[in-house]
Amino acid sequence: MRKALSLAATVIAAAAVSGASAAPRDTDTATPDYLQWGPCPQNADAPRLECATLDVPLDYRSPDGRRIEIAVS
């Protein structure tokens, strides 16, 4: 009985993980995003710190929709 429950749990977990994989990206139409590094805003404390922003879709299921900027340092 214990082996059957363990096997059932493994099969259910494998099915859940395989269904949750990300959709493949269409590389023919996708354009890469690049970080352009530069000085950080005035409120940065470290003088050698570099910052960049990355423009990304708010919802990857709607790549032509609203976009946001993500700050990176």
C-alpha cells in the first residue's frame, strides 16, 4: 500500500511539473533586450556602482501590451 501511494504521488507530481513548463519563445520574432550600464541615480551611496534599466512587458502573455522598467545595479 505504501509503495502504491508513493508511486501515485510521484506520477501526480511529474504530471503537474510537466504541465507547468514555460511555452517556447518564438525566436524568429523576439528581439533581445540589452542593458545599457551607466551612472546610478544621485541617491546611490557607492561611487563605483553602475546601474541599468530593462524594459519588459508587464504581462509576458501580452508582449505588445503595457511595459515596465526594471532597475538593475
